[in-house]
Amino acid sequence: MPRSPGSERGVPRIRRRTALLGGAAAVSAATLATGCSRTGAEAASSVPEGAATGTPADGGVLRIARPPASQAETLDPADSLSAYEYLGALYNRLVRMDENGETVPDLATDWESDDEGTKWTFRLREGVDFHDGTRFTSADAAYTLRRILDPDLASPQATVLTPLLSPEGVHTPEPGVLRVELDTPNFEFPALLTNYHCYVVPEGSGGSIGESGIGTGPFRLENFSPGGRGRVVADEGHWEGRPVLDAIEMFAMTDIQARTNALLAGQVDLLSQTNLDFATARVVAASDNATIARSVNAQWYVLPMLTTAEPFTDARVRRAMKTAYDPVHLLDVALQGTGVVGEDNPVPPETPYWTDHSLERDPERARALLSEAGHEGLQVDLYTSTYDPVFTPMALAYRDSVAEAGIDVRVRNASADSYYTQIWMQRPLMATYWYTGRPADQLLNQIFRSGSSYNETAWSDPDFDDLLDSARSTADGDRRRRLYQDAQRLVVEEAGAMTPMFADRLVGLSREVLNYHESGFEFDYLNIGLRP
Amino acid sequence: MSEPNHGTPSTPSRTAAHTVSRTVRTLRRSRTACVGLGLVALHLAVAVLAPLLTSASPTANVPDEALLGPSGDHWLGTDALGRDVLTRVVYGGQYALTVSFAATTCAIALGTVLGCATALKGGRLDGLLMRVLDAVLAIPPILALLVVVTVLGAGPAVIVLAVTLVYTPQVVRVVRAAALGVAPLDYVTAARARGERTLSILLREVLPNIVHVVAVEFAMRASWVVLLISSLSFLGFGADPPTPDWGLMISENRTAMVVLPWATLAPIIALATLVVGLNLSADGLSRAWSVDRTEEAS
Amino acid sequence: MLLYTCRRLLSAVLTVVLSAVLVFAAVQLLPGDVATQVLGQDATPEAVAALRDQMDLNRPAAVRFLDWIAGAARGDFGLSPVSGEPVAHTLWPHLRNTVLIAVSTIVVAVTASVVLGVLAGLYRDRWPDALISTLTLIGMSVPEFVMATLLVLLLSITVPVLPAVVLDEATAPVADLLPAVVLPTIALSVVMTAYIVRMTRTSIIDVMAGEFVTTARLKGISTVRLVVRHALPSALLPTLNVIAMNVAWLVGGVAVVENVFNYPGIGQLMLESVHNRDLPVLQAIAVISALVYVLCNLAADLGAMALNPRLRTGGGSKR
């Protein structure tokens, strides 16, 4: 996502510290800003302030430290406990999302729908083989889709796809053509297939895919142990050409400090799914063997209020919580300005369907709303954890910010290991984040639609659901955008999610790493390499 | 599991006033004890007077002043949220001292009562209690602590409870041995025969004569408790943010140590000096009173 | 002698069984149903019932305890509800790794503390004694996680000679883990040495002040010989107990240090199980630790008896 700060909303709210790395790291900052041997064309296509680019050495082994999901994690892309880092290396989807949020070809070369938006035809790439040598055909694509819809599998993506599609609607007229007949019209359907649960697996592999990891991706699985280490090696016959690296090794480390120490000591080359806090980023950038790459607006932070739990069952309390805080303060304290404010709307600014609707900060109004709801001097527990280093600073800044409205927030620390099982969607108020890189339709349906499994605030509003339904079935692009924007307004005003900010992910990586590129859920496994 | 021999079986007739005056005299003689108690007193004073010593707030986030080095405004610099490190260190003693002392007091009080009681009663009760305490001692303290804290949720009250639970058995053993040393069972039997009640024997004869053992035990145990509680904070089971707490501060700032050494070093020094003070107190007092400390490592 | 050993053995067994009862009872008393705990709030009643069945929660606690203790005696600690695997599968490799640290720590700490203790004792109240006492005091006062953090900073990041964290899994071969053992061992040894040195020093001073030393000196026996042949054995006697106590402390200390180094030992497993509320694993760890503690104390007592004939009661003359 290219950033164009202040283009429309020239308010000084988008404050960004250019001196990200401070004086101590001036040298590394210079390296960051200019890259190393960046050619003109590469510079234009890469994320600003991204990693070093250049011609990498042939081969090499990249070592990645990752947070362990759990002992129960699996290589099955459709599963809710899929091992995220492995998926992009092992598999392909039919379509992927580019940096501008557009849906672009992957295993499908092109696609079209009828005028109603119900019958979709995907033409598939020819000459693609799975790692076990079998040819990829429409049967595999159909199997993948039907499998996601299987209620027994309980795939998170099923809650998005089930309302519009049944297994009987998936057809394979030819080996190279997949036809999907939707139950309800949806002009955003291909975008929904960019999700990371939609990686294509071989037909009939459901029982074994969790361990075998057989896909069409640039790397083959060598070994994998859940919650432990694993290794993937280059697939010589990959359809896009052989990847630059020979192999990637993955190590699971629970403690973020341990991950950072491993990077600083040169034991690993890249920290995945790890947003370093500002202070640590400074330390990393100042070190001899590691540096920082910024993945712009890579995640949005959110304080979800569980709308089924007291006191957030009352819309007035939710509104008060939202109008009481100042997102700029949160952005400054928690991110040192390395991001942009969120205005309680999780659709990233400047993406196609985004609207700039926001609530005015008004502590007095918040106070009035609270006393109206009978919650004057509201006391709430806000749960946080060391799972992500931004959670606690964000919670503390929120606590500061709402004190003016007479809201007493107690920040409670919970263990990182069980944060997403014991706290998330269990406690009335907590701190969490999501990765950007979701199409607006997917995002709104998955996180805010009544009954969706990722609806972390348990919010349910029939008007909102209706807006999404009509947006999906609207052929006219402008009208569709307006409907999605109306839906966002409801999210801002009524829903339980407070979205104070979008953050750049500060990714720690070795100075040896070249062509690291990640945006949203797209990690470029093909071109990443090591310095010659 | 051997029982310590007590070097000072004293005549059970010393008055409280005598004990106090003797204490003052021994303290004047023992430089170690003076330095130790002085350090502890200094920490207590700083913690109590914290609001007078610094005008800054230990919890206010000032993003514009984050990650500063030492300067006139911030003698030890600021942390990642722009909070003054020195202020947080000064206030940090409040949590550590309150929780540690509350926990130690509870463990010592409970341990002394149980230890004296079992020593005086003797017999089956004594045998059974010591057996159970042996079994409790065999369970690693950190495990017991973690389980209690996860189940009941981290909070000062829970930590006090958990620490009491973990350390009481060890206090019981030490106190029981000391009580047996000053009032052997035949002596108690004799007193009973004279018609004295157990409670009065305990209060009049036993307690005054083991006060020194209990005091040494307190200082020594407190040093362990401070360390244990800081470990809990470090592991994320202690104080909730933004409480200024030394263990939490070390944990929060340790990665940035290369860039901002004081944010980590200052709480380390504060923590270490408190523990040194307690250790020296225990050392000095035990030497001055010649209390046997073979059991201390338990 | 034999009788005493038997009595001590019996009492050791009794202690372990008693702590097993305590641990089991404590786990039963924990609020909240284990099955709901594992499955989460939204679990269907059928799923909870099935898991309760599978975990045998429907039978009386006493019966389950007898079953469990019988299994534990055979090394079978049941299934972990979190990973679905036998507890023993995860337990043994982690235990092995911790034993690796523990043994090296004990060797280093005991050697260091005997040397330092003898030095301090011989140079009583002179500068080596003062220096050693000061270092000891610092060692006792700095928490082991601080020591570990400083070591990482110094020997892994500033001068990268040793790994900062362990990348290997619990089941990795010992040879792979060896470089990773060094830093945890140093961190733990510093603290442990500090405690043992004090004891060795006092013992040496006591022994050297004894009458037989004066006699030996008069006979012209050298100090080195005197220390090694006569003073050390008697000085080690009270030290044994301190060492045994420290082994028990290791189990706790190691949890924090393993956390810093990402070391796949029993402490790491303990923290993980606490987070996941994996009670069968916790029970197993508690019982194993109790066993280690009791065995160490037993060994110390028996060792003390072997070193000191006066402690032998009864059959002493038969030898």
C-alpha cells in the first residue's frame, strides 16, 4: 500500500516522526532510507523505507524466528491453527492481492462473472505441478473450495464463504476451468479468495495435508513439528522459476525478547509476525548485524469491547468509550508516530473503499453519555500482554486519555502464551491487532457481521448485515463503494471495536537479507535472498 | 533435614527490657548489622518519602520525551514511554517493600505460631505436622506460586498469600527447632505440672527467648521474598502496568540496555541494594546473637 | 547403620507420596472445571461430557488418585489434554535437558565454592576473604534473571561467542545442546556458589581452629596437605546439606533462566503448562521435583553419615 499522507484529509493528525531511528542509529537510518544498490525500477516498486534490495547470492539458507501458534498448529491452510509462515512458501492461491489492494492472478490466470455476479468462471494456469509430481487441475481447486465449506473442518474462512456458496455450486467443466455458482450475487467474490485460508491443496489430501504440506509453492516441506522447528527447501520445478534461496528454516520462540536476542546474536535472519517496539527497533537498527525494515500500515490495533458483556451491552457506553479517547495520544505514546490514526475504522486509509468518517473527541460528551447510561465514574479492566510490545503502551495511553472523561481503566497483564485462548473474545475489554491486507468486504464480513467466528466484539446489527448484502450484489462500482462506506459509518458509530491506529510493522532482519518484501499477507518467498 | 543445634540455650527468665538493651549493645558492636539495617531503612525512607523526593509522576506517559539519555531534567533519562526512570525507581520501592514485607510478616507470624505450638505440644501432632511440612517443602516454590497466581489472578493480595503458603513451612522448622532449644519438652512438662497453661508458657518463656531467631529469620526470609517477587514480575506474573516495579522495569527495558543502560541498571541496583541490606542485616544479627544459620539455605 | 538407612528411605518414600497427595488435592481444589477450561466457554455440553469422560473426571477423586499414582510409579503420567499426547513424551526430554544444566551447575558451583571457601577460610579477615565475601554478597543479591540478561548481552551480543537463545527442540541430541548449556550454567552457578561458599568458609575456619590441626601443624604437616587430607573432609560435612538444599532451589531458579534462554527444559515446560493450564503435566513436574528434592536430602544425610562416623548409630561397629 503506497502511502500518500494528507492527500485528502490534510489535518495535522497524520503526524509521522521522520527521525524514526534517532541519533544513535543515524548510520543505519541512512542505509534504510536509500537501500543499498537499489535500481530505479526496484525503488519505484518497493515499499518506502523497506529492506535492502539488490542482486542476492544464489542459494543460501534463511533462518526465521516465529512465535509458536500452539502444540496443535498444522500445515492445513484451511485450519484455524494453520502455521502462517509456512503457507506462503508451500502453497499458492487462485488469486492474490497486490500492494494496491487489487486482486491479481496466482494459479488462476483470469476470471469473469455474469451480469448478476453469481456465476464466476476462473481459467487456471497450465503446467503447474504439486510437489509430489501430480498435475494441478480444476479438481484440486474445487476440492479446496468445498473443503473450506465443510462444517466439520470449521475453517474460519467458512463463515465468510458459506452464506454465498454451497459445495454443490462448485463445478469443473474442464481441467483448466473452474466454475463457481454463488447462492447470492457477489461482485467481490474473487477478493475473498485472496485469504490465507484459501491456499490450494491437492484433491483428496484433507487427511494428510496437515503434516505433508504438499502444494504448488516455491518451497517443498522437508520437516515440520508443531510449535517447534521446521525446514522447507527450494522446489526446483516451481512454475514461477526456482526461488533464490536453497532453504528456509523456521524456529518457534515464545518470548519476543528471546527472538530479538537471537537476531542480535546472529542466530536468525528474520523475525516474522513480530512488530518490534520503538525502543527495541532502535537497538536492532544500531547493531552491527541486524537492521529494521518497515512494513507500512501492516497492522491495525484495536481495543475490542465485547458487546455481550456488561457494561458494553449499552451502545451509549461504547460511544462514550470511543469519544473519550484521543487516538493521536495513543499513536504518539505507543508507536512514537510510526503509523497513522485509525478513527475507529479498520478499513485502511486510502484503500479503495475507505471513508473518512470519524467521531469527534469529546470527553464531556462521554461523561454525559456515561451518566445517562448510569455508569458515571466507570471502572473497567483492560487486558494486555507481552504478546505484542505495542499492547501495553497502547493500553496505558488509552488509560491516560480517558481519565479526563472520568473513566477509570485498570490495565491488567495476562500471559502471552494463552492470550488468544483465555482473554481474546472472553474478556470485555482487551488489546489486540489484525493484519491489514484484507479486502474491505472480507474484513467487514469477517470481523463485524453477526455470528462470524472472528467477530471479536460479538456485535450484531441487522442494518449493517443488510448493507453488506446489498453492497455485494451491487454491480455498479460507485454505488457498491457507497454502501461499503455506509457500513463503515455504522462500525465507527455503533460497533464495539475501538481502532485507534494503523501501525507500520517494524520488522527486525539481518543486514545480510536482500529483497525482503511483505505487505499484508503477501510475503515474497520467491525473491528474498542473502547478500553475496 | 537435620535439626540445627542451638548455640545459645539461655535461661528462660530474661525480661523484654533486657533483650532490648542487649540488642542495642550488639547492634553498636556489629558494623555489618548496622550497614544492613541502614540500607533497609534508607530504602524504606525513600519509598515513603517518594512523593516529596520527586515532583514527576511515575506513570505519566510523555511521548515527546521518550528514550532520552541522562540530563538535568531526567537524571537517569526516560524510558520508551517517556517516563522518568529515576522517579519510577524511587516509587518502585513502594510495591517491592509493601508486598515483600507483608508476605514475609505473614509467613513469619504463621510459621512462629505453628512452630511454637508444635514444639510445645509434641507427640503425634508434631510428627504429623512435620511430615506434611516436609512434603510441602518438597514441592518447588516457584511452581506452587505460579499455580496460585494463575488460578487466582495476579494481584498484591494473591502474591502475599502465595508467598506465605510457600515459605511458612520453612519458618516452622526453624522456629520449632529454636523453641525446642530454649524449652525442652521435659521443661514444658514441668511447667505444666506446676499448673501453667501452654499459652502462658509460650508467651512468657518461649517467645522472648527466640525473638532473636525470628528476627534473623525475618531478615533472611525477606531477602528471598524480594528476589522471588521480582522474578514473578519479570515473568509477567507480578505487578500490573503501569505500576512502577523494579522487576517489571528490568523486564520492560532489558532489550534496550545497549542504548539506554540506566533504565535497566537503575532498578537492578535498587533491587540489589535492598537485598544486600537484608542479607547484611541477617548476617550481622545472627553473628551478634550467635544464631545458628545452617537451615537458611532451605 | 542399615537400620538408619532403611528408616530414612522409608520416610523419604512417605514424603514423596504425601507431596503427591498434596499436589493432586490442590489440583482438584482449583476453581473451574478442567474440561471447560480446556475446551473454552463456548464448548457444547456434549463435548464437555465427552472430555470429562476421557479425562476420567466422573469417578471419585480417591480412585483417580490411586490410578494416577500407580501409573506415575510406572512412569506413565497420563495424557496431556492440551497436546493430546502422553505426558511422559514431553516430560522426559525436558527433564533430561534440565538435568544437563543442573549437573553442570552443581559441578561448577561446588568446585568453585570449595576453592573460594577454602581460600576465604585460610585468609580469614584478610583481603582475599573480604573480596570473596563481597562477591558472595553480590551474587546472593542479584536475581538470576539479571545475571542471565547481562550474560546474553556480554557473551552473545557484544562479543558473540555463545548462543543467546536455544533454537533446538527438547528432543535434540545432547551434543547440539551443549553450547547452549554454558550461559545458563554460569548464571545459575554464580548464585549457587554464593550460597555454598559461606558454608565452606565457616567450616574451614572451624576445622582449622580445632585442636588436631594445631597438633598436625606441630608435626610439620604442610598447609596444603592439611587442608586436602584433613580439613576438607570435615568441612564438606555441613556443606553437603547446603548443596542438597540448593539442588531443590535449582528447580525454581532454572525456570526463570530457561525462560531467558528459550532453553527447552523442565522450567520452560512448567511455565508453558501453567499458561495452558495443562494440569497433568504440572502434576508430573511437581512429583518429579519432589522426588529429586527428597533424594538429594537423603543422599546428603547418608553422605554425612559416611563422612562422620559419630553420626552412625546402631550398627556402626560392624564395619
